[in-house]
Amino acid sequence: MAPVDELQWFDAEVKPCEPALRAYLHNRFPALNDHDDLVQEAYVRLLCARREGKLTCTRAFLFTVTRNLAIDMFRRRQRAATHEPISEIMETPALEEPKDMAVSIEHQQRLEVLINAVVSLPERCREVMMLRHMDGMAYKEIAERLGISPNTVKVHLVKGVCDCTTFLRKRGLLGPPGVPEPAMLTEDPTE
């Protein structure tokens, strides 16, 4: 296909999808600040698929590729980060008994809000979160114990972290979406 024809096709078929694609990324993957890179990589893959004659539905292909790229980015970040179980939080200086009474009260309130966030989760999700973060169990161990698939364990963990993040944001303990926060879920699903 001539470059002019490809450019016309791109302007007519792909460009109109961009606002919806960016909105999808913003809503579905707010923690990723690399939306521009994801969109550009999706465009490259879209053009390659079209040139190879493998493209049947532009919009569906674009959204699917973008979603897969975002998931891959999360996986790479998780592999790069280290996992620290919640049970180890009690050993961190941030949760040690402070000397100042005001700091002690704030510490207790934050801990109560965190506990309330976990308690507010649906029962199965809460159970998976506790097994992973309190008991330090691997995905496969949790799956075997609860009689569910490792992918279902992962879904519950992602939902739990998202719900807890929302719970904490609503109470002013985390910044708004898009502002980098310390990772709440930094683990390797192969453990």
C-alpha cells in the first residue's frame, strides 16, 4: 500500500479511536503514566498487522493490543519490584511505637483505616489478600487451598488492592490517581 493511502486510512480509521483509547487507558490503567508510549506502540503493531493482512477490525485490534501492552507493562514492573508481605509492616519503623502522642494517635488511626479497608473487601477477596499478604502464601498455594485457579487468585488480589487504594484515597490517605504512590502490590505471581 502506498504511504499516502496508508496515511489516509490511518486518519480515517485509527485517529477517530484515539480519544476513546486514551480514555480507556486513563480509566482502566490510571496507575500507568506511560499512556503515550502505549498508544504509540499499539499504533506500530496495528500498522504491522495491517501490512501483513492480519487486520480485520481496526478498533477491536487497537484496544486489545493496548490492553495487552498495559498488562505487560504491569508485569514488568512487578518483576522489577520486590514483595514485602503485610506481616512485615509491623517490623518497619513507620509502625513502631512513636514517642510523640500526636504521632501515636495518627499511627493508630492509619492502621485502623487500613484494617477497615481490608475488612470492607468481599469475603473471598479478603481471604485471598490475607493469605497472600499476612501468611505470605504463593498464588499456587492459595489456589490449591481455596480450590480456585491461580488466575482467579490474581484477579482477587488486583481487585483487593484497587478497592483498598480507593478506600484509602477517599479518606485522604493517598494522593489522587496519576500521582506516584509507593507500590501497594509489588509481587511476583510465580512465587
